[in-house]
Amino acid sequence: MTSYEDWNRSDTLALQLYFPSNPLAAGTEGLDTVLDVIEQEAGMLMPDKVMGKRTYRYSRQRAREQLMRITPTFHSLLLPQKKGDLQGHWGLDFGGVRGGFNLSLDYPLRFFRQEGTAEAWCQHLVRVVRALCQRLGPVNYGFAHSDTDTSLGNDLYKTKPTAPLGAYEAYWLNVYGKALVDSLGRERVLSLPAHSIEPLPCGGVLWLSRPTLADFDSPQGRSAQARGLVHLRPELRLEDVERSLLERSLAFQPVEKNFDPDIAGLIERILQRSTRLFNLRKEIERYNLYRPPPVSEWRPTHEVQSDVEDPASKITFYEVQAESLIAILHTQFSSVAGQEPGSIIEVDDYVDRERWAEFKEYMVPAKRDRLVPMLGAYLGELLIKHLSGRWVPRRSLLESAVVVGSRAWLPFLRAHHLLQVPGNVLGKSLDFTLSQLFHQAARLASDA
């Protein structure tokens, strides 16, 4: 299971700097200026690769070669670094048809927060930002903060560098260009209740709300951010801003999980693959409230009889269909290859992830017609292998059953229902999981 500590470890530092002038206006000399700063100041953040349409070991020459391929629709260079568990990248966006230059840095946030390294990493980052602002000319705007927390905010600059001038958020590290400083009032900006305020040569200002990023989501960190933002925007109420920021901090705090036990493992996988930290708490609370409808795909054992002349042939067909699903999934999931009990969760997750229900109508008929037989047969084989069930073949596939104790389960009917609900329908994709039927059958078999 993924813990909140693991989720928090996945948060990243987001550094964004927006420059109105594109350094490529000076040809490759402009790129050299950018790379000069990175090579001289990056230190432990130094990239080791150049990535454009291909990936190469980092060198000036490789960076220039990738720049030659830049077009109005392809105008970015990615400079990654991978050393052990330190993985991050620099992003250089030369504006394309929009012009200007956007520089980003994306690295694991934990290095900037953990005890023993936070101060050194944060001080180093400030030096890097200072050098970039001094060497690359006038800067419009910039910040360094938790990427997750910025996603919870409402900063137009994050997605639209050309947004109207304004102080939308207060971060740990903030960079204001001359135009923004003048619009807010230079005296007001320079009198910020901040940890540090540093004028930049271009007329802008670099300011820190706290010494490090370590406590950005703490009451002290939120108070500092709120006081800074309200100082710049007197129309705001300090109590309202601080309360809103503290509510955002809840995203970084654990919440007790109370998932339905029959589908808890599946929910965990869905959260891991499709939920970012900023939305995790909300999703856990939503799934805590969710309970799937009772399994209806079963009949009392005495009501189910075979109506086929050659039951063995039908059972062989079911086995072949189950093997077909194994052939599709065995390389991705070893548990499916071994038909282990937990594999039913992997099957459900795969069906949801690949959106079989949503896209089945667009599949070629031969593939579409195999979905229910494959899924139902695999579920049936698990009931037989692990719960000592037995097939009761029927002419109608959806009526075919697996008897376990006093109940005859209808795996093909369950698979049919699963594929009737598109996976992208909120609150409905878990209504007819194979996992729920299997786990309910297992529980009832053990209680018998």
C-alpha cells in the first residue's frame, strides 16, 4: 500500500522563471548564456542529459544540435539528471510563436525539506535563481514552491505567463519583474513582511517568505505566505487568506481510509496510478463513502442445472477463454500468469485503465465479442481453483455458472455488467467489479 509519506516523497519542487526576451534572438550565443549559468551555478542540480527528439549525454554541442530542430511547434529542450534516487530536469522553453523564454526546474521536494539538507539545498537554489535573473536579462515573474501546493492555488502565471500583472499567490521564493513591482508599488514591495527581500538589477525583486521550504505547509509557513499576500493586496482579509492556505495544507496530512473491503485493493491501485497528491485527500474521502451495490449475479445452487449435451466441451471453451486473457496480461502481471487470487484486482484495474467499457463499441467486432467470454471465464477459473467451485455450463453464456457451496455465481453476467458502465463515469466504474464478486464468494465460502 502507498503511504502518505510515499505520496509526499513524490511531491516535486516547481521552479518557474519567465523572461520577456528570447535569448535565441542572439543565435546560439543566447543558448550559451543560458547554459553558462546552469553549468556554473547548478552544482548538485547539474543535468547530465539533453533531450529533444532524442536523448543524449549532456554537452553544449548536443544542446546546439537539438536547438537546430526547434520549430514554432517544437521549441523546448529538456535537460534531465538521474543519479541514484536524485532525478529531475531543467526545462528550457524558447517561446515558439509566443516569444519570450520560460525556464523551469523540477526536482524531488524532499531534498529541500528534510532535516539536515533543507538549508543547504534551499540556499543553493536561491543562488541559482539570483544568477539566472542577473544573467538572462529582465525577468517578468517567477517562483519556487511545492508543485502540489501550486496546483491547489489560483496563480494564473502558472499556466499563462502572459496573464495580467498581479500578485496571485505568495510562495516560498518569489520573483517579481520591474513591471509587476511598479504596478504593486515599489515601496510596498520593498516593505514586505518577508524573511528576505533582494532588489534585482533589472528593477525587479526576489523575496522569500521563510528561510527554507521545509515548513511551507505549516501554520508558520502559511502565516508568512498570508501576511505577504495581504500586504501586497490590502483588499484581502488576513484571516480569510490564512484559513484558505491552512485548508490547502490538509492535502499533505493523512486521512484514515475506510474503503469497502471487497474492492479496497482495487481502489488503492486506482489512487496510485491516477491521483496526484493535491487531490489525494479528496479522493480518499470520496472512496470512503462509496459502497458498491450488492452482488446480484448469483442464484441458489439448486436452481442452476446444465442444459448442454456436451458439458466437457463447454468447459474446455471456458478454459480457452481464460487462457486468452492470461496471454494478454501475463507479461504485465505475473499474478495473472499464475492465476493467483490477487490477480483479479489486476484484471479489474487493467480493464478500468484501458477503458474497455468506454471504447468497446469502437473495437473491431472480433475483439469486442471476446471481452465478456475472456473476463467471465477468468473469474470463473479463479472461483474453481481457489474456492473449489465447479462449472455448470449453459447454452446461454450469461447463464453459465460456477457453483461454490450453496450459491451458483454467474461470472459471465458479471463481466457483461462490468462492460456496460464506462469507466469514466464518476462513481460508477466500481459498481460491477470482478473483485467484489470473487471476494464475496470467498467470504461466503469460508463462512459456510
